Amino acid sequence: MKKHVTLLLLSISIITAVFSFTTGSQTQVLAEENGEGKLVYVIPIENEVERGLEAFIRRTTTEATEANADHIIFEINTPGGRVDAAEYIGEILQDLEMETTSFITVRALSAGSYIALNTDNIYMKPQTSMGASGVINADGTAAEQKAQSAWIASMRGAASSKGRDPLYAEAMANAGIDLAEYGAPEGEFLTLDANYAVDVEYAQGIVSHRTELLNELLLSEAEIIETEPTAAEGIARFLTNPVVVPILLSLASIGLIVELYSPGFGIPGSIGIASLVLYFYGHIVAGLAGYEAIVLLLLGIVLIIIEIFAPGGILGFIGIGAIVGALFMSTDDPGHMAVSIAIALIASIIVAVILFKTIGLEKGVFRHVILNDSTTTEQGYVSSINRSELIGQEGMTVTPLRPSGSAEFEEERLDVVSEGSFINVNTPIKIIKVEGSRIVVREVKNI
């Protein structure tokens, strides 16, 4: 009897243990399927792709890495932007160890498609698109062949790194590939809608919203951390925009030019300095400029101020060179910076010419460095006596005039000059013009 009870208790224990293990395993599997306990970062990629966006992506992905996040979702809606910024962002994504997903909410064109190709998964909302990635210059023309070739290679590399067919990535950047079946005959860049992206296995699926995406990724119960650009990053993104840079530099130069023609220091100078401060602030936040550029800028400004009040020429040129050097030190695109500086220079020259013609140099800082006083006879300053009272007097030559010589008028001997003809000695003459010390005479002929 005792033996039977022992066997019964042992059987119950085994059944309980098995049931508990099975239940626990099912609970654990269910939790894993829902992503419970996992951490997901959601990072938006919106508006133009530029170096300010790169700084934001670098910060947020670093935060996700330090927080041991399991997954990062990039919600993309961008028309594209700078190639260099996209390539830097691509490097950041390739270095991430956790799984990454691009969720295209509206469009991922040009540089945006390159960013998406550098992630492990791509999901798209219905009626979204990705592609159209040809390299275009700032003036709207196609980039040179060398730049095109390098960008096509980058597109192919990004696709291949995540197991996608590189042909379609190349067709996005190379209009010479004929993919008419996907709406991109030869001569047009490929743009994939959501359905085509799934067909060519560039996208894993089509979802209508983030909740559906999380279900597809088995992350419906995961902890979601949503990131947003800080105020400083938002300002930096705006200030480093290729369109905004020449505007800031033009405002800075025009403001300082106008200030030179204004009495005291006022609004124009404040606008000029504020524009320079905003330019360097944005580029420092974006990681493009260091404090050495600020030091060089301040040195240039000081040298120009010294040049204004102690003219010599050399310090002014060095100061201008220092400021231009600071601008080039704060950019990674010397070509665009050169164009921006040229635009600012042209704008400032036009304004300076207008102000010179309308105001002159009697106002502003120029009044301290330009002599406007004139010497007048009333003040006792006379370079030569202008004897206009001699006009009309008649006299006699005492030497021949060839054409200059001497003559006597009312017992006063004067140096005179004829109109150009020779006049003999002891010839009657008449003064017809007095120009300072120059007395012009004419022969008086008897009738």
C-alpha cells in the first residue's frame, strides 16, 4: 500500500512538472512572438537629407545602442537631398548591430531610397514610393559622369549588403537601364511603388500604420521609444540647408555693408552679425565646424576693424582671408561654399554701389576715415591768387612771347602767355583770360 501511494505521488509530481514546463514554454513563446520585454526605437527621417539630419541620426542611434535596443524603425518621408549626407547616414546604419527596418510613410526618393536600402527590412504604406535617385546638381543639371558612377556603385552596394538584387537599385540611379515593366523605360530613373517593391523583394510587405508594422515584426508588445530632433538639431538642419547657406552669407555681407553707411551701430549691423552667428551655430551643432573656425572668424573681424581705423591695406586683406578661411573650414562641400560666397559678394557689391550713389561717403564709419573738409579762401587757404581784375587791361610786351614771356601793364610787369601765336617785343596786347597764375593775352591790332 505504501508503495502504491509513493508511486501515485511520484506520478502526480511528474505530471505537474511537465504541465508547468509546457505552460511556461507556451507563455515564453507567446511573449517572444509579441515582442514583450523588447525595446524598439522609432527614428523619423523627414524633409531634406543634409548634414543636420546626419547629426540627428548619429545621436539617436547611439542612444539606442547604449540602451541595448533590440530594433530600430526608421519612419521615412523625404524627397532626397545631399549625396554625402546620405552616404554618411548609410555608414551609420551599416555599423548597427541590432535589426533595422525602414517604414516608408510617404516617399523615400533619391538619397532617401539609399538610406532605406541600408536597413535590414523595408515596409511601405500603400501608395508610397521609393527610387528616382539620379544625382542632380544644385542648378538642376545632371552631375558629372564621375559622380554619377560613384553614386550608382553606392546604390548597388547598399542593396547587395542586405541581400537585395542590385539591378533595381542601379536602375534608380541609372536612366540607361530599361525596366519598362516597372514603369521605367530607358531614359527614366526607376521609381518603385509599394506593390512593385514587394514584387522585386525590395520591400517585405505593405502595412497601413505603425501598429500593423509592429505586428508584422512580432513587436506588438515591445516598449516603444519615439525620438524627435531637439530644438538645436531642428535649427541646425534648417541652417545647414544648401539653400539657406547663401542667404545667410548674403544677409551677413549686406548688413555689414549697410552698417558702414549708417551712423552708429544699428539694425543692419545686428542683422549681419546675427546671420554669421546663425551660420556657425548651425554648422557647429551639425558637427561641420569646430571652435577653431570661430577663432579664425573673430581674428578676421578684428583685423578688418583695425584696417578701417588704421588704413594700410595688408591687415584688411588678411582679415578677409581669415573670414573666408573660416567659412571653408566649416563646410564639407567647398564647391557649394565657393558659390555661396560668390553670391554674397555680388549682392554686397550691388548694395555698396547703390548706397555710394545715393548716400555717398559722408555718413557712417567712412566719415572717420575720409577727409571731407575743403580749404577755402574764407578760411585763409589760398593755393594761388586769381587776379580776375586784370581781365581787359592793355599793356606792352617787354619780351617776345613764344608763346610765354613778359609784359607791362600799368607799370606792373607780369609773366604772360599768348593764345598760341608769336608776339614780338613792344607790341600792344590785351589780357583776355586769367586762370590762377596763368595770364592769357592777345595782340591788339590797330585799325
